[in-house]
Amino acid sequence: MVTRPMPDPKILIEHLTLHYSDGTESLNDINLAIPANAITVLFGPAGGGKSSLLRCINRLNDLADVKTLSGRILLDGENILDPKTDIIALRRKVGMVFARPVVLPLTIRGNLTYGLELAGERRRSRLDEAVERSLKQAALWDEVKDRLDDPASALSGGQQQRLCLARVLALQPEVILLDEPTSGLDPISTGKVEAALQELKKNYTIVLVPHSVQQAARTADYAAFFLQGKLIEYAPGQEIFTNPKDKRTEDYVMGRFG
Amino acid sequence: MNETLSWKEYLITRAIKVTGYSAIVFVVLIFFFLLREGLPTLAEVPLSTLFSIRWYPIEGYYGILPLLSGSLIVTLGAALIAIPFGIGTAIYIAEIAPRWMREILKPLVELLGGLPSVVLGFLGILVLSPFLRRLLDLPTGLTAFTGSLLLGGIAIPTVVSIAEDALDAVPRSYREAALALGATHWQTIWRVTLPAARSGVLTAVMLGVGRAIGETMTVMMVTGNAPVLATSPGALFSPVRTMTATIAAEMGEVAGGSVHYHVLFFIGLVLFLISLAVNVTASAIVFRTRTRAERILS
Amino acid sequence: MRKRIPLLRNRHLVQRLGFSLLTLMAALTVLPIIGVVLFIIKEGLPAISWEFLTAMPREGMRAGGILPAIVGTLYLTLGTAIFSVPLGVAAAIYLAEYAPENRLTRLIRIAIINLAGIPSVVYGLFGLGLFVLFLRFGTSILSASLTLSIMTLPVIISAAEEALRAVPQAFRTVSISLGATRWQTIRRIVLPQAMPGIITGIILGLERAAGETAPILFTGAAFFLPRLPHTPFDATMALPYHLFVISTQVPEMPFQIQYGTALVLIVFVLSMNLIATIIRSRARARRQW
């Protein structure tokens, strides 16, 4: 597999290898350049290592039982796997949306201001501003603007997931990681999330693990195919879904396995 | 874990970690003080006296055998009551009772666990022992048997709550599989659910018995306090005195540092070691089955 | 196999008998509890009066009130809470949120189980040895409270840890992913969610402490005091010990006062139990996960 030369990528992953103690998902010598202002899709069958890779990019794997981790992940040229990295700052810069919408047991507003307050923002006006901006970006403002102080758990599943996206956006990150963000949603909610992503990519670097090949094809500017911990093929979206180079990618894209 | 911690967070985290070890510290401290105050006994009282059958401290007789036998007989009686009734009630609550009944029964059993033992002792003196004396035509109602009855009641909540948890933790699929194979509900309970929960039920029994051995106030109030070696099963219906009751009754009157004082601590040491043995065994059962379950599941 | 039909009929008969037996056992376990409580209420209620609750004992405790015992039990319960709550909750946070799965943690768990199983009278001996004599706190509210705290600790730790562990892991992951530190996550998300469970555990632990006699026998309990305690270094009367005293040590004690004292004690203890139960069920109903 050849990594295409890419001028000035936002994230550059070099020789990343990861093994968990319990022997589930692993990553073997991954090399990947992720551009800014685009949606990069990581797809492939379950257990291929996509989620693990996402969790490396904001160091959420620190919470897991990792046996070996080697290689480098450069974000704007800085190796974030370096032990000296300020991971709190990193996580504010690299936000994450999870497969299941997990709203914190707070109000809608509380969910959105949570990260900012932790970062030390106390000014009410700034917080209100962030709430409105992030909700609009996530296409949720009109639905919840009159009940910002209701418990977030009262929202529907689709609304909760957009709230999770807004919660990340409130922190004004540079990179947004999404791990099957629409897997539990109905088609209408899924459409809203995907539309929001298309809008967001103008200002953010987006890395998405889709919940289906169809979603991958719909959303990808760039797409990377993962199989059993290896990166099989990486190319612009139109190329990989219409004219895959690797037989395995082709079989998967055509629905012959997976 | 490399998190940038503010000094405040660093201190809090440190403090929390230190408190985490407090349980170990206290067990060690308790053991240490029992040793410190109890071990001089071995120098002051000849072993032949210590393991004799006469407890009469005023004249220097420190035979702890009658106290051991007293604890043993009362605990045995209590176990004979608490084990069947505790497990039976646990099975009823976990497997048979309708949901609303369960919601009533569980708090009620918990409530029994919360009743101060001194209240049960009080009722034992005023109500149960006169009743038993008349019923069984005994010279006194303050007997090992009276103690066993009440102690059984005190141990039951422990047995019920742990055994019920264990039964509740048996996966529903086990029961469904058994029922699907044509077993009756009753057969499923005996052949599938109960065996699957056996380590938890065993733990329940052990901790229940442990609770009974250590109980103090009730037995002090209702067992008649006669330090007589139990030699026949008939002793169940005569007054006895347990180790716990001896400590509680006599510690208030001894001079600190006297032989009697040391012997009472020595008895406390024996009680501590018994409860240590019971609980370490019980937790070994729990840990062993848990790791086995984890191996199977992973 | 030959006897299939009779066997089948037999099975169902066995089941019916077995179920009846278990039901009977459960009834025999539970009905006496209700009986005991009702009996004490019935016998003790006539003794309850304003004077009984607010006056000092008179005539060798055979008349008057039980105020010093009530106040003493309040003090002891409070004193126990002061020491055992912060320690117990912090230890539970350590076990639920920080402790790695290793030998040392397992040792801590075994120690907790052991603390829970140590006979209450042995706690009394320990309190006598450490607090009363070695640290020279004397027979006092302080010594008794400290002794009761250590006895209560395992109850609080276990209940609080269980409550913390019940908070979904996803909340922690999300909070961390938003740039929270571990402690911020605990303080802002996990603790508030676990709070009802923790409070329930605390109350149940203190309930046990309030009803105990053996641990305070030689660490802080007074047979009779003509006045209320003034400082933590005073000994104190307490409801359970008072009940013990007036039912075994004082001849010709009026039954009414005995039953009245028992009633006050169980009302004290059972109302704590009731509050805990209410908190728990209300929290369960309101829970968002």
C-alpha cells in the first residue's frame, strides 16, 4: 500500500502499531495522511481497527488496557503520542462523537457548556454564544432553543446525537472524530447529521467511521479501507468506491463480504 | 496516565489513594492491639489452665473451654435455623414471589437486619424466655436454645440478602434453557439455579454463621450466662455463656493490665481469628468463582 | 421411562409441596419481624409522653424521661458520621475510580470484608485498647464515635462503591473526551449521579452504629449521668445501652419505661431505614439512565 504524498496534512500517522492486552482489535503499521477541511472516512468490517485508530487520535486509548503502542501521530507537526503532550488541551482540540448518543446527566445547556467550563470559561455571554453557535452548526438550534434548561435526556435519540456533536463543536475544536455517529438513528436524523457534516468540513478536519459502506460512499472526500488491523487502501472517495485498486477493497465495496 | 494535574487535583487524588488503603490499616491495627493486650495471657496463665473447663476469674480460673463450647452450641443452633430459613426465603424472594411481593419482602428483611440486637435481647428476656420456660417446662428460660432462636433471626437477613443476590445473578438463559427442556419450575430451581448460585449461597451461609458467632448483646441477655462446659445435646436447653458475652459482661469490671483483662483480650483475639478465617474463606470462594466466570466469558 | 405419566404427575405434586414449604418459610421469616415491631409499638406507646422524651431520669431511672440517652445516641451517630463518611466515601471513590485490578486492591477488598465481619464486641476491645487507653481519649463520646466509625466504614465503602460503579462508564469516557480530568469527571458527573446511592449507604451504616451496644460498652457508654455531656471527652448515655441497663441491671424496673425506651430506639433506627429506602426508590424513579 502506498500513501499518496499529500501536501501539508492536518494529521499524519506514521508506523502506528497498537495491541490491547485482551487481544481484541489491533493496528499494524498504519501510515495515513489526513487532510484538513475534508471528510476522511475509515471503513471496513467490524474489528478492523477503525475505532481504535480514532481513539488514538485524541488519546482516549489511555483509558483502555493497551499492551503495545508505537509509531507517531503528528497533529500540525507535533507528535501527540509523546508522553509530554498536554492531553487535556489535545482533547479540546480533537473532539469525539461516539456511536451511541451519550448525553451527560445535565441540562441541554449544561452538556454544551461542560467542556468550556472545565477549560475555565466563566463568562455567561461567552457560554451563551457558544451554546447558540454550536447548536446552529449541529442543526439543532430551532428544535431546542426554548428548552435549553431541560434535562438533555428528554431529547429524542436523533436530537441527542446532534447534541453530542454540538457539545464537541462548542469547544471549537480543529478535528472532529466520529465513531459510527448514526448507527442508532433513523434515516431522517442520519440525513441531518450528514448534512451538518458537509457544512462543517469547510472549517474542520473530520474523521468519520461510517456505519455502512453506503454512508462511506455518500460522505467520503477521502476513504481508507481497514481489514484486520491493516490499512488496505487509501484514496479519494470517488476513486475507491468506483474503481478500487485492491481486490479485497473491491469485494467489500461490492458487498461480497462484511 | 499522563494528565496535567493542578496541585489541588494532585492533592485530592493523593488523599483519595491514601484513604483507599484505610481498610487494610484498620484490620492490621485491630489485630495489633488485640495481640498487644491479649498475648501476655500466654505468659501469665498456664496453658493447662487456659484450656481447662473452669471459668471463675475471681479465683484465677481462666478455662476458656466452656466459653468456646457455649459459643459453638449457640451458633450451631442459630445456623440450624438461619440456613434453611434464610436460603428458603431467598429462593422464595428470587424465584417464586411475584414482583410486588418481592418489593415488600426485601425491605422487610433488611429491616430485620437493622433491628438493634439489644431490642431482640430485651424481648427475649421479657417475652420469649418466659414463654419457652413454660412451653418446655424448664427451670429457666434463659438457655442456649433461646439464644439460638434469636441469633438465628439475626443471622437470617445476612443469609437472605447474599443468597438472594447470588440467585438473582444467575443468567435468565440458564432457567429458560431448563424450562425449555421440560423441567418444572421446581426442578429448575433445584437442578439449575441453585447449583449455579452455589458459591454465593455458600458465602451467604458462612457470613451468616460469622454474624452469629460474633453477636454479643442478645446472647448476653438471654443465654443465662453460666460458664458450664456443654457435654451433651441437652446443654442446648440449659444456660450457657459465649465468648462474646463474657467479654461484654466482664470487661467493664476488670482493672486495665490485670490477668483477667489480658485473658478477655485473648478471647477477643480468638474471636477475631475465627471471623478472619470465616471471611477470608468466604471471599476466596467469591474471588475464585469470579475469576473462573471471567475466564469462561472472555 | 416406563413410569412417565405417574412421574409427571408426581413432579407437579412435588413442585406444589415445595413451593408451599418455601412460602411458609418466607412467612415465618417475615411475620415475626412485623410482630416484633407491632408488639413494641403497642407496649411502648403508652409510655411515650413529652416528659419521657425531654426529661432526665429520676428515682434510679425508674421514673422520669430518657433525654440523656436520646441526646447521647444523636451525638454518637453524628460523631460516627463525621469520621466515617469522608473516609468511607473517599475509599469508595478510590476503589471504584482509581484502583487498578491487582493484588493490593484484592487485599483491600478482603480487608473490607473482614472489617464487616469482625464481631462488634471485638471493636469494643479495640476501641478500648487504642482510643481509650493508648491515645488517652478516655471513656468518651470521641472514643465511642471513632470505634463506631471504623465498624461502620465497610458498610459505607461497599454501598458507595456499588453506587459509583452503577454510573454508566460512557459518562466517564464522554467527560474525559471533552477535556475533563479524572477528578473533574468524578466530581461533576459521577458523584452527583451516585449520590442517592451513597447517601442510602451512609444512612444504613449509621443506622447500624446507632443501634449498637457492644462497641460502646467500654469506650463511651455511661450507666447513668445526671447531666447531658458537654464535650466530646465526656462519657454519654445511649439508647441501646440504656435499654440493656434497664432490662438487666436495674431491679424492679417498670415495664412501661423499658418498652418505651425500646420503642424510641426502634423508631430512631427504623426511621433512618425508611429514609434510606425512600431516597433509594425516588432516585431510581428519577434516574436518567
